[in-house]
Amino acid sequence: MITIRHTRAEGTLIEGSEKGDGVYDIVRHRGFRYFRSIERIGITGSRDRAAQTWKINPAAEALREAGFEVTVTIDEDTRRSFAEAEAEKAERAEDRAGRYEERAGRAQGSSDKLRAEARRRMDSIPFVQPMMPDHHSYSRDRNFRDRTQRMYGKAISEGQRAAYLASRSEAAENTQRHRNNPAVTLRRIAKLEADLRRVHRRQAGQSAHGFPLELTPETVAELGRREEEIAEELTYWRTLVAQAEADGFKVWGKADFTKGDFVRCGSRWYEVLRVNAKTLTVPGGPDIRPVVSAENRAYSWNDRLPYDRVAGRMSAEEARGNLAQRTAAPQTSD
């Protein structure tokens, strides 16, 4: 008996399969893969999501055609909390970073050891000592030098491998740091709020463009689950931003700016041409000057700068003073 079981808590996994029974060979072309860590076959990225029936049903049918008895069980109500899912992601990222860091250390140690041994071997050869093809020791000398050069090559290769593994460790750390960055979180919150509005429109029987929709009981149930999940995610991320604000992070908004102020984005300052509900209108174009104003702008069109990309503010008076200081001619003494 083969069971394809899906829950939001565990994702989609196959039960009852054993190595060599042919199940994996059948389902691997239908979106399934083997998870070595849990020694099970399943669908990648299926946890915390609705069942991907367009993958599950064809896989079940293919197994039945091959002679297997197959049961499909889908439970959309058994799920873990969003906080639990995030905690597991953070733990896995930390473990991954630690593993890469450990492997990088071993590779670097091997590189240093090989390089030191190769240098010791080269130092044992007398300075500018040529190879003597007619001497009885020629073959031994040549092999000695060849092995030493290969040792240098291996040291370089291990050093490159150490650098690659160290970069993977840093990437794992940066991924989680970026995910919890307050500015990134604000953008994620905005997207989730838009998703929630779409869910509410569909619950009201309207499509994204306002056309009427016919809702089945299954669709209504799924929309209810999705509404609950999004609300839980929003609570989690808003709590994270609130904590960041308590720690000193500034959440910028419409009330912080007036027309004529200057706003910093990255390393540049832009004059605020208009204050909007969700964005600031600033001079547009690929201008690389440190301060771009309505007077010195090089391009005629405007850009919109979302508040989550704001990194600082100057009043018009402060900006004029800074500009005057930047452009003032240096004084010379007699």
C-alpha cells in the first residue's frame, strides 16, 4: 500500500515505499524528489501550503498503472504556526552556516598544511640548482619537484574551496539577516496586505478586476484558511517591526516629509517634489550626483520612492547649507 499524504504541517510525503521498489522512478518526473535527511519521497516546498493536486493526482495515477495500490490523503487543516515555521527556517540557516564554516576551516587548514610542506620541500633544493639529466639522481629529483608542484596546486585548490565554502556560510547568514531586515519586512507587510485584500474580494465573490465569481464550498474553505494564515503572518512581521522601532529603527511615512525636504536613498539625497500616501516623488533618471534637486536635475522625468527605501531626511534649509558647503570655493591664504 502506497499512501500519498499531505498536511500543511508536514507537506506532501509518500508512505509505504522502500528503496528499489520503483516508486521513486515513477514519481520523480511528476514533481517529487527524495529527501535524504528524512529518507522519504515528497514534493519540494509543499510545507505550509495547500496541496498541489496537479502533481499529486498524476503521480497517484501513474503508480496505479504500474500495479501499486495507492491512497491519497489530504488534510488542509493540520498546520503549524507561522512562528514555528520561521523558527525552523532560522535554525536551519544557522546550522547550514555552521556546517559551511566548519568545512571551510578544514579546507583552509589543509591548504595551509600543504603549502607549508611544499615550501619546505622547495627550500631543501639548493638555490638555483639545475636539473642534471645525465646524473643518476635525475629521475628522483624530477619526481621530487613534480610532486612538490602538485602539492602547491593542491594547496591552491583547497584554498579556493575554503573561500567558496566561507562565502556559502556568509550567504546563509545574510539570507536570514536580510529576511528579518525591518525595511525588507515593511515591503513584505505591504505585499501581504495586498494579498489579504485579494482574499477578501474573492470571499465577496469578486475577481481581481471586479467580475463576479462562483464560489464552491472547497474554495470558500480554502479562502478562509488563507485569510487566517495571512493574518497570522502579518501579526508576526508587524511585531518584528515594532520591536525594531523600539530598538531605534525609524519607520518613515507621509507625516515625516513636506515638499522641498530632501530624502536619502542609498548614498544620495533627492529633493522631495511631492508627498504621496505611500511614496515620495523625487527627480528621476540615472543621476549619480550626491545631491539631486529640482534646480540641478539632469533629467526631466520623476521617480517614486517608497517610504520603506528611505534612509534619512534633511529639511530644505539643512540641504541648502550642505550644498553651499560642498560647492564653496576653497579659501587660500596669502
